[in-house]
Amino acid sequence: MPRAKQYENDAERVKAFRERKNLKTLCVQIPADLHQQFEEFLKFKNVTKSQIIEKLIRSQLLRKR
């Protein structure tokens, strides 16, 4: 007997996840060559794109001066 669906579709599931974790979506446009270098960088790291961007914003843009 399968479990009853908690969410109607994937969009509802992702929406609930973002609300639980208090997350917002950020969309950026970067040059293709920079994107390629970023993807190559990620191959050797055990972190997500979101984690890297969050760390850079906190350490470079929001640091105390």
C-alpha cells in the first residue's frame, strides 16, 4: 500500500522546502567562460553552488570593515 502523497506535485514540494528553510531564489547571469570555470572548480569540491555563493556573499560583500 503506497503512502499518500503529501504534496500534489514537485513544485509544491520545493515550495514547502523553501518555506521550511526560509530560502529565497537568486538568479544571476554570468559570462559563458566564467560559468565553465566555475563548473570546473565544482568538480573538485564537495559543496553546492548555493553554499559557495552564500559563503562569498558573507565573506566578501557583507564583511565588517
